[in-house]
Amino acid sequence: MDHTNGAVIMNPLKELMHCIKFKEENDMRVKKPLIAVGIIIVASILVVFICSFHEKKTYQKEFMTASWEYGYADVQELTENSDLIAVVKVKQTVQEGTIAGGIPCTDYSLKVTESILNCEDHDEIIMHMTGGIVDDTIYEIEDDPLPEKNDQFVIFAKKNDDGSYTVLGGPQGRFVVNGSKVSSLNVAYAQVKKVDGEIGIKLDSQDLSRFVEQVKGYIE
């Protein structure tokens, strides 16, 4: 700046050089934190990548066979023999173990998205199933496949002594929800259809709301 007659006159060149110097000093102050943040972001991405890799790990699959104690004639008979009926969503695996003879079993946490019998919306229940992961191999009953996270079903279940639930008749009491439609396992899963596609209760893409109302009608 030049001072003439008490007035302040701006020198454009000097002001420009001053601004450049000020910007360089501030850039140096900002660069170090930015580098640190960049390292943290890269490290976070690497961790997410590693976790994703493990989540998508490929397993071998071995099928087991089972003979179900009873064959239910229809949805009404399932309803009349159930302690709990609900539309549910699979949240996660909560426990893996073995039962007599070293047969693997798994407990799943389910969230009730629509209550039908003896439960409330948003309840969390435990579903016990035969099958599980042992030494990088998935063991499951061929016509009663293990669920995956976020799968949705309508289940007809009996309550166990420990408070968990077991689906009636294995594949007979579990129906796959896909959007607004519901189907029996022997329609929705190719491996189940292969084993017992021509026997048991068969439901092919029925409207979910209509199916729920039908079940509620059997309860009343």
C-alpha cells in the first residue's frame, strides 16, 4: 500500500504477492492434517475390503437328509398346530453348535415384521435349525436350506423349552417372502423342489397380504 496525502492507495502487485504468500502459509498448515486424514481413509477402505472379502468367502456345501415326523396336509393344519406365526426377517446367526451324533445346528435371530399369532411387531425371536458351518463346509438338510441374512419368511413354529422356536415340519412350515409375494420352499428353492417338489404344501407366488389374512381366518 502507498500513502499519499493521508489517503491509502492499494498497490495491486504488492497485494497479489501478499495474498499468494498468505495462501502458501495456510496451505502448509492444511496439508499435514489432510495427509493424515487421507491415510486414515485409505486404511478404512482397506479394512472394509478385507471384511468384505471374508464375508463373501466361498464354502463347500454338503447335503444331509432328514425324515420329517409328520406331513401337514395344508396351511390350516399348520396354523392349528403352531405356537407362533409371523412374517420375519433374518437378522444374524447368534449361535452355532452340534446336537447328538455331532450333527451341526444353528440359532438365528429373527425380527418380526408382521405378527400373526402370539407375538408382536418388532419382536426378536430365536429360530433353531439343523445344519451349520463346520471347517469351511456348510452342512444343511437338502429340503430345508439354511437362511441367509435379510431373508424373509412366513414361519409356523413350535416353542422349545429354552424359549427358542423350531419351524413345524422343517420345510413345511416356512414360506419364502419375495416382495409382496409368498411361496413354499418347494417352489422357491431348486434344491427343495428336486427332493420333494411334488409332495407337501405347495404355494406359488401368492399375494402375501391375502395369505396372511387367510391364516388369520384359521385362528379366529
